[in-house]
Amino acid sequence: MATSIISIIMVIFCSIVGATGSFFFKQASEKLSFKFISLITNFKLFLGFFFFGISALVYLIALRNGDLTVLYPISSLSYVWTLFIGKKLLNEKINFYKQAGIVLILAGVIIIVS
């Protein structure tokens, strides 16, 4: 099966949405307590689950019109978006090894999509 460009775009979208979910999970972890009332009032925890859920649903739809061997590696772009979110919103450091990893991920995605 040939992978449609729409499926590729959808998986890129999923990677962004999934990275956003990870950001909200990180935010939620700062107030995380395993007491029931604390869990159900942790709005950022719910946002994390919401974004991951949207990502999973769109990913399922994308898989209908594409090869898993093409689409699944594209989902690794979530690591790229997560790095940028961590840098911009959480002031995390980006060292040489993280930069090299991002370059390798981008190169791999470009090779697979080509």
C-alpha cells in the first residue's frame, strides 16, 4: 500500500499533539499525589490524557491509508517537538548529544519519507 501524504501529515500532527500531552504530564507531575481527590482535581493531568487520546485517535485514522513501516518512524518526531517544548517552556538545557539525536531523527524521517 502506498502511503498518502494526508496520512503523513496526520502523523506529524499526532507527534505534535503527543508532545503537547507530554508537556502537560510534566506539569501535572509537579502536583502529583495518589490521593483520589488530588488526582481528579489535577487539570493538567486530564489535559495530558486528552492530548494523548486525540493523538491516538488521529493516528489510527492515519494508519488506514498508509504503511506502518513509513508512518511509525514519523511518529518519532514527537521527540523533536518535546525537546523544543522543554527548551522553550521548561527552560531545559539542550546539549550536543540531544542536538545530534534530533539531527539523526530528522535524517531518518527524511530518508523514510523520500
